[in-house]
Amino acid sequence: MTLHLKMDDRDDRYRLDDMVQGLVGTPTDRPEGKLKVSGKASYAMDVLPDDVCHGVLVRATITHGKLRDLDTEAVRALPGIRTVITGKRMLRNPAQGMAGKAPVQGSDDIAYFGQPVALVVADTLEQARHGALALRLTLEAKGDAVVNPHDPDASVEMPKKEQVLIGDLDEAMKKAAFSVDQHYTTPGHSSAAMEPHASVAHWHGDSVTLRGSYQMLAYNKAELADALGISEKNVRILAPYVGGGFGAKLGISPEAVAAALASKELGVPVAVSMTRQQVFETTMRRSETNQRIRLAADENGLLTGIGHEALVSNLPGEDFSEPVTQATPFLYRGENREIVHKIARIHRTCAGSVRAPGEAVGLTVLEIAMDELAEKAGIDPVELRKKNIPDQDPTDQIPFSSHALAEALDEGARRFGWDKRNPKPRSTRDGEWFVGMGMASAVRVNMLIESKARVTLSADGRAMIETDMTDIGTGTYAILGQIAGEMLGLPMEDVETRLGDTEFPPASGSGGSFGAASNGTAVLLGCEEIRRQLCKKLNCEDADMTLKGGYAIVGNKRIALRDVLDGDTLVGEGHVQPGKAEKKVRQATYGSYFAEVGVNSVTGETRLRRMLGVFAAGRILNAKTARSQCLGGMTFGIGMALTEELIHDRRDGHMVNHDFAEYHLPVNADVPQIEVVLLEERDEWANPLQAKGIGELGICGAAGSIVNAIYNACGVRVRQLPATLDKVIDGLDEAT
Amino acid sequence: MNPFEYTRAASRHEAATMAAGGATVIAGGTNLLDLMKLEVMTPERLVDISRLDMDDIETTADGGLRIGAMVRNSDLAAHEIVRSTYPVLSRALLAGASGQLRNKASTGGNLLQRTRCYYFYDTAMPCNKREPGSGCQAIGGATRLHAIFGASDHCIATHPSDMAVALQALDAKVEIENATGDIRTVELESFYRLPGNTPHIETELKPGDLITAVIIPPAKGSRQTYRKVRDRASYAFALVSVAGVIEMSDGKIAHASLAFGGVAHKPWRNAEIEQMLLGEAPSQDLFRRVADTLLRNAEAQGDNAFKIKLLHRTLCAVLTELTEG
Ligand SMILES: Cc1cc2nc3c(=O)[nH]c(=O)nc-3n(C[C@H](O)[C@H](O)[C@H](O)COP(=O)(O)OP(=O)(O)OC[C@H]3O[C@@H](n4cnc5c(N)ncnc54)[C@H](O)[C@@H]3O)c2cc1C
Ligand code: SF4
């Protein structure tokens, strides 16, 4: 039986708070943790069939044009080569998140440098790799390829629904007692997940099974079927473990389709793993952004106007555009508001979702501008933000579901020792280092996505969860087990969670921070259904039944679940869909960051000294995995602030630093002590768990706190991220 | 990776003979294997020297040090005499790569590691160093890593080694054995070449030459440091680096040797500035003049313009540190 819920209204039953197993919220270990740290969790390429062949993708080495010919004969003559795949089904780039259909296909038309145009398949990986590098392509370049978003020849779109105009911002700027009008840039970023995109495809008759590294299997199944021109019924995807995704594995990628095509042709399983360089070049990048922020405030620092303009880029024909301004309409007050969103069509690697699309870069920049306003107005940055928290969403004029920004700001300031900060830049020195503190707000929109899960309570009193949900390192195995254990009164070890198989009920998938809440709700509903069946057996109302430690307690009776079941197996399916609730209220998660940096007075090198994040995301399902998400998010923020930047050659747009040696992720030495505080909160508008997403919150605005700390340390305002030393060094002269 | 034959050399002679016949030497493999996977280097034969008896560190008759070519970077950095007498070397080694890489990387291999120019690593790009005569795609492109000294119209790459910069400041020599068993030593200064119009020829090594050791004379100064400036706190190549060896006597500079990394096709040294420092009392004014002189002929390549100011400031700070107290 299925219990269905459409989230049209608040759910104030607080079901989890009625339960007594005591699992939800606790810092429970991941059940699969031991497998992972001992190398036994099997990622996409970890279980290869004996007769597997290996494929390696071949890249186009022009920016825009046609593939006229491939010298496959010469390559087929090399040792071990089995076939060369190319043609109209090859993917130009990965599918965008939740597309559910194939992206642009065909190897004839080349739209960016590095586009995969062929797959060379051989008996061994080494042979395939050599063959791929040896394959000679006849390419015809079009001379007009625009590769820079600022190129006057770039075609620029302004989608109507992305633009907002309320009141008169120009007028507000004129009248403002204090104002900021500045331009900022953020570079492209890569998700750079530890496990590269990889797929092992194997056909049985008309059906293909793909073992891959993907985030959203229900959608990926549809995308793969569409790309191959077969029925969804004939596609099965397995992804029991995923070594990180961060958005780059939302949609099916070129290697999956190529592996399936090759396997079909050869009649053997084919494994294709991208090289690190290919992960950079042919999976999603976060678009670079050019932003302008205008802030107008009255003499008390109350905002009267906010303007946020963004120019982002993508390939022609891609419907994703980095939603830079997503949180600007509702974060701060101000009667006059203007949002301008532009997309330049350029020939660079496809742009798509990278952890917290929108707020990651948009809020970061807004928070730098807020720091500039605080400086101008002579108001403490924490105070300025608190003053400007609106009572309701000032754009859509709807109430907030729950809102803990003020609390996060206060709590963070108190714990960090913000009162010790001297607002005057360059007032603290430690030897050669200028030391400074900065802060920023955190905000991320909250989403609920349709999701299903099946819960089975077998006669032996153990429960099993089945859903095609993924665990991309976030802790899904843990939290789903906790929810079911809580609802059914079972210890963790009596709940088995099976994920990552499209034979199971379709889930939301992992993305947009919505996985835990959406799929967790499906599990909760499935458990409610089982509880209903148990009540029937016990002839009682749910309110009179307590489940704990494998026992049902009704009145003064305590009966083992096994005895209640009496040989029966109960099945409950949960199905949640988003509904009107998301239109009635503004749902978002909030938080604050506090950072202390040292800026070297000789070289301009910035080193983070300590950092604190305080976050509120509704009910915290697992204090340990939630904290880990925040730590990871803040680490992304450190990279964004200080080191990470995709460099594109200005002439042909190709990605110059497509490896870990030169795309500088923060290493251990760049990540000092980070403290995470999770605030107690419930959001009854979000879902029956009262939980909101936390996977991305920790990156949203994080970089802003670091860049603001650089200003406080040395008086140099960096508006072009990342704040590498070359952006700081010129401003240091005044210091020495 | 193209197919290759692999031989583990039984003797130096065998290794040199094979190398003379066209085989490529592999030591720790930390650079060579990466380049082979990308087919930037495509040797058909590899001769492995990693088991040869070249991993001793011995004191020489004149009180210097002889470091076998197979001494691992970790072992060299941790060596008692290196830490006490040549701290600049120890620091430079520890500033490079990561613990795992240093455990593998050899002294000879470190000297001969190839440039990290982005375009050199991408076989789709013209590069005179990889494919003589094909052009230099770095010029006019992304040049954050590139040279401000000694570049040519054919190549603007830098040498990435930290260790070599320290060795340069220590007046090290390279000991080389060839297939006929002849042993010669070459000053590090003349061992490396500037790119000129043959950027693919990086050193004075001839086919069949095997580096057997690096020899450093007794330290000429007890005040030593290696300062590396980079884009993240660890695990990044130098944007600029300064190796300094100074001796003070009666408040005056009695010896100064300075070498610079991340700025040229080889560890950079400038005799004129060392001369300027000799016999002088330290002062900020002196240091600034020295840095001005060093950078007089520096030439930016676009993205790397900041290196000029950065090196100026870093040099002044290093000189201040080494002459204080
Ligand atoms: C991610 C990464 C980061 C790094 N960061 C740094 C850094 O910050 N600073 C730094 O200095 N280095 C850095 N390195 C480079 C590292 O120091 C070198 O890869 C290493 O020193 C090379 O030594 P090896 O023994 O492994 O050489 P190999 O890779 O074996 O050989 C390198 C070259 O030397 C030749 N060769 C080796 N030994 C001899 C010999 N005895 N005679 C003749 N020819 C020989 C080989 O033929 C080959 O051409 C980094 C490397 C990596 C992969
Ligand atoms: S700078 Fe040198 S190594 Fe780089 S592309 Fe030019 S020739 Fe090649």
C-alpha cells in the first residue's frame, strides 16, 4: 500500500517527535562507513566483469566547427583495439540536472574545445588510452567562435522571467545616505569529485545495465533511454556508491552513452572512466559570473534599494543558466529592487550545476557588497545584516516558513569573539602578517522533489528500505535508516537500506540539497503506512502505539514485533510530491560565517586562520553527517575565496588548468580549524520531517566572509575572486 | 601511454649504455609516468635505475657532501648534515610536492623534472619544447606560471624544481657518467640552459649521460633560508622562490649567494647583485637597490606581471631576515 502526500500545507503533526527510538538527530555513524574506509565499498569501476573491454573518449581539438573524418583504420590496426565509436548518438555534453531527456547529441558538430567525439575501445585501458590519443581527426574550424562572455560578438539573452523590477532603484540610489555600486567577478569552478565520471555498460538482449557514478537515477534512466533510442523499461542503472557529485553527476554524461553504444556493438561489457582532464573539460563547470551590486541605505543603514545584475554564460542551446541572484529577492529588505540576468552564448565547456548553483557565487558577492556598505555607513557588519532582515519576502510578499538568520548571526558573533574585531583595517599584526576578521550571512533556497521509497517489515522484525536514491557521500544510508528505525522502533542494525538501483521505487535523487528531506519523507510515509498496518493487527490507534527496540507497546502490553507480525511481512510505500506549500511561504535555510585570516604583508598571500559556521536547516536528521556537509561546504568556500579558478585560454576558450596540479583546490594546509554549530529548528512547511536541506548551505556566502576578512586585515578590497596574491599585492604598498 | 619495453638496469654502465642507445631513464617515475600517460613523452624503452647503488649521502674530502642520484627527496631533506649545514636545501625539498611524492622522487629526477607549462602538458597545443618547431602556444595565452627572466620567442617556460634552486645557491655540481664510463662534473649554473631557439634541449646532458650524484661544497654561509611563495599553503609550485645563503662578519655581509625559482627556464642567479651585497652593511636601501638591479631586465608575459613586484618584495624580506641580529 502506498501512502501519498502532496505538500499543499504545513504538516504540524511532528510525527518524529512522537517517536521514542532516539535515532533521528543523533550523530549516528554511517552504516557503510567501514566499507568505505577499508576500500570495500564498490564504486563504478570497482567490479569489472572478466570479459570487460575498456573505452577512452577522444576530444575535439577545435573550439567550434565540424568533424569531417576520423582515421579509424590506423587506430584499429594498433594492438588490442576492438572498435571506435562515434556518430549521432554521442553526447555533446552531460544532460542538465533533472532533464529526463538526452542533451544535444552528435559528434559531427563541435561546440567547444574538448567535446568528446569518439570512443576508442580496447582489451586494456592502456591500449584504449593510446588508441584514443593516436586517433587522427579531420576537423574543420569555424573562425567565428566566441569564447569570452564579454566579447561584443557574443549573443546575449535576457530571459524575461528572470528579471525583476520593483520601485525605482535609480532614485533610491540618488537619495541614499550611503550606497555601494560595484562590479565583481567570480571565475568558473569545477566540482572535481574524487571519483571521476565512470560507467560500465552491459547488454542482455535489448536491455542495458549501466553501473555508473550518478546522482539522480530515475532521471538518468530516462536520459540514457532517450539518448540510446530505447524504452526506459530496457534500462537499469546501478549506483550503490558514488564518490562525490556536487552537481556534476546530476545528468547522464558522455561516457555512459558511449559505453552503452560500444557494449552493444561488441557484445561484451565496456567500461569507460573519464580521465581527470576529461572530468574538467567535458563535465559541468560552474559558469564564471560578472556581477554588479547596487545597495542604497538610509542614514540608519536600513536598505531602501538592492540591485543585482549578473552576466553568466553557457553553450548555445543549453537551458541552464547559473541562477546568481536566486536569494537576492528575499534576503534583505528594501522597497526598490532590480534584478537583471543575462546569459552569453559562448563556446566553452558546458555550464551546469555545481554545488549550490546561484547562492554559492551570488550571495558571496552580495555579502562582499554588504561589507562595503557597513564600512561606508560605519555600522558593524553583523548589525547591518540584522537590521535589514525583512518581516516577509519583500519581493513575493509572502511569509517566511522559518527564519533563523538573526539567531545565527548573534550566535556566531558570540562564539567567534566578534567583539574583539577592530573595524579599522590593518589594526592587528602578527609579525609579517596582517590579521583580520570578516563575516557573511548564509542563505539557500529549500526545495522538495517528488520521491518514492518502499519499506518492508519482514516477519523477523527487521526492516528494509528500497529506493533508487543515491548516497553521494552525504550520508543517505545513515539518515534513511535512522528515520525508518525511529518510526518503526528499531535499532540501526535492524534496518537495511538498499539504494542506487532503478529497479527500486524512483526517488528524488541527490541534488539541490533536497535529497534527505524529499526521500526521507518518502521513507517516513512508507513507515507510517506500516504503522497503520501494525495498528490494524493490534487493533489500536496509532496514537496509542509506541514502537521501541523491536517491541510494540500498547496500553500495558509489550509485544515483540515478530509476534505482532506472526509470520506476515508488511510493505509500505511512501510517495511525496511538492504542492502549494512552496507558493504559500518562502522556504530557505540560513546561517552565518565568521572567518579570521592572515595576509602576508610582503607577498600578499592569504592564509585562513580559523572559521566558524552557524546554520539552521530545520530538523537536523544526523548531527554528524550534517556537520560534515557544512565542513565540506565551507571548504568549497575557502577554495572559492582563495584558490579555485578555471582558466580558459582567451583565444580558443580551452580549459588550460584541467588537472589537480593547477586547478587549486584547498589542500589540508589551507583548511584550518573549522567549527560548525547547528541551531535547533523545525520547519513545518518544508515536509513532515520538518527538515530542510543542508548539503549546500555551507558554501553559500562562505567565501564572502574570507574576502571581507582580507579587507579587515590589510585594507585591500578584492572584487575579482579568487583573492590570489596578485590581487592583493598592489594594495599592500601603502602599508610598507 | 604507447607500448614500451622496460629493463631494470643491473649496473650504471648498463643503464648508460642503454640510454646511449635511446632508452629513457626512469628513477622515481613521479614526473615521467605522468608525462607518458599523457603521451607528452613517448619513450619506447625505459631503463630503471631505481635499484642501482646510488642512494648514499657521503661527506667529501673537502668537507662538502656527495648526494647519490637515487637519494630520495624525503631522505635528503631529513639527513642530519643537510638539516644542520645546508638548511636551505632541506627547506626547499620540504616545500616541494607532497610527502608521498617526496618519498618516491629522486635527486637526479628532481633536477630533470620537466616544466609545468600548461601547454606543454596538452598534446593538442603547439609547443616547441615538446615538438620542436611547432610554435609556442603559451605566448599570448595563460602565463601565470611563466618566466620573467631569460625567456625567448620560442619558449617562456620555467623550471619548476625547488631543490634545484637551493642547490644553485649552494654552488652545487652535477656528477655525470656516460656509456664509456667517463665521469665528469658540471656546475649547476652551466648544467641548465636557457630556451633560446632550442627549448627542447634543457641541460648539458648528452645521450647516454647518467646523473650519478650531486656534489655540494662546504657551506659558505651559515644563514640560510628558502622562501617559496605560492597559490596555496602546500602542494603548489612556486610563483617565485628565493634561496639565500649569507655570512655576516662584523655587521657586514661577508658572503651572499642567492638563487631564484619560478622565474626562468633554470634556477636563476645574478652575480652582480651578490657582488653589490659583499662588504656592505645591511640596510633596506641596499636591499631595494639590489632588488631593483635584479629586476632591471625582467620582462613580464601578461598574466605573470605580478611576479616582478612579488620577487622584489620577497627578496628584500629574505635579505632582511638573513642579515638581522
Ligand atoms: C602533483 C605534483 C606536485 C609537485 N610539486 C612539486 C613542487 O612543489 N616542487 C618541486 O620541486 N617539485 C614538485 N613536483 C615534482 C617532483 O619533485 C618531481 O616529479 C620529482 O622530483 C621527479 O623525480 P623522479 O625520481 O620521480 O623522476 P622521474 O620521473 O623518474 O624522472 C624525471 C626525468 O629525469 C630523468 N632522470 C631521472 N633520473 C635520472 C638520472 N639519474 N640520470 C639521468 N636522467 C634521469 C628521467 O629520464 C625523466 O626524464 C611535483 C610533482 C607532482 C606530480
Ligand atoms: S612556453 Fe615552452 S613549454 Fe610552454 S608552450 Fe611555449 S614552448 Fe612549450
